[in-house]
Amino acid sequence: MYFDAEATASWCADVAALAIRHEAITSGAVSLFVLPSFTTLEIAVDAVAGTAVSVGAQDLFWEDRGAFTGEVSGADLRELGCSFVEIGHAERRKLLGETPEMVSLKLAAAVRNSLTPILCVGEIEFGSPADAAADCVRQLGALFAAAFGNDYAAGSAISATPIVVAYEPEWAIGVTEAASVEHIATVTSRIRDFLQETPAFAGSRVIYGGSAGPGLLTDLDGSVDGLFLGRFAHDASALELVLDEVLART
């Protein structure tokens, strides 16, 4: 809720121009998505049309149709042109009381509507990297079992849609610095291993959010598949710094 419609249109136009000219995107080295507010999704879809930028929503409801005033259907998001949807962000859990049960229902709805879920997980309090990794894997296992059944490891229920897991330790969101490289790498590597151990999640990716910015991808040295940028990317020129960093590493 930082941008109004005019600011969103201007920012998306800047991102679209960046996507057209930046080699990191035109070469396919980077997959870039933007997640504007519900009221500006159509603006964003129109602004990035013809570029490699994908659009997603910040949330969805777990039912596609019915008497659910104020909610937004995954079917409608897909029809509007979305290909991603964020699920279970820490702010929704903290401010709106979103439970793991709700998150699992939304995860199933995303997959049902051919939307790639950006599934947010992360520990609340600072602790050891090993404990954080174990906590995140536990969260993911419980969410997957609730969304797809205890036999999700067989892959039949979710083989059509890969998962993007966004690791966002709650204690690192909105602060001046990200979690330490060691902490992030330990957790994201364990999440990646967990996903790779299950054939159903072939093609899934792990990204890091939580005060992420330039230099972090280089420091993480391949232990993460990308970044989930927040306010840092509100200036498209700042986003370009991260794209430059990716290009330097390819």
C-alpha cells in the first residue's frame, strides 16, 4: 500500500523499460515479477505487456466463487493476466491473523488456478540458522500436507505448477540490514534440499526477502535462486543495480 494508481503506472513503466533494455532480463538470466495492489493489477498488466515481466497479486482467497464479500478469486486473477500470487506473508499473519490452515487453503487455490505460488515462510524470533532451517522445513511440510494431502510427495497433485518459496525471517523485515549471509544460506540451502527431495516440486525456486538489496546475491554465492525485493525496489534504478549484479555473475 505504498503506491497509488498513478505511482504504480509510472513505476511499472520504468520497470518495463528496464526489462526491454537490460541484458539480464532479455537474455533470460533473470525472471522478474511484480506484485502490485489489487486495485492496480490491470494497470500493471497493461504496463508490462510485451516484456518479460510477469505480474502477480499479493494475496487470493481460497474459494473461486461464492458469497465471500471483499475477497478476490484466483480464477479472476488468472483471467486478469496474473501468473504469480503471494501467499502467507508475515504481515498478513501478524496483522490479520492468517493461520497456517488459511495459508494451505490459499496454496491449493493458487495451484488449482495455475498461479505460481510465492509461499512465504520464516521464523518469528532470531535464533540459530539450524533451528530456523528446521522451523521453515517443518512449516513447509505441514502446509504441503494440508494443501495437497499426505501423499503430496508422490507429485500427482501439484506436478503442473512449481513453487516459489520466499524465505523471510520476520525479525529481518523492515530493518536496515538483512540477516547474515551464513544464516540466509543455511536456511535457503536446507529449503532447497527439501524441495529437491520431493519430485512434485521439480523446478521450484527459493528466494530471500527481508531487507534485501545489492550485493546480497553475490555474497550468497548461489545458495539462493533470487531476491524478494520490497521498498528498496521502489526506485527502478535501484532494481537495476541488482540486475547488474546478476549479469556480472553470469
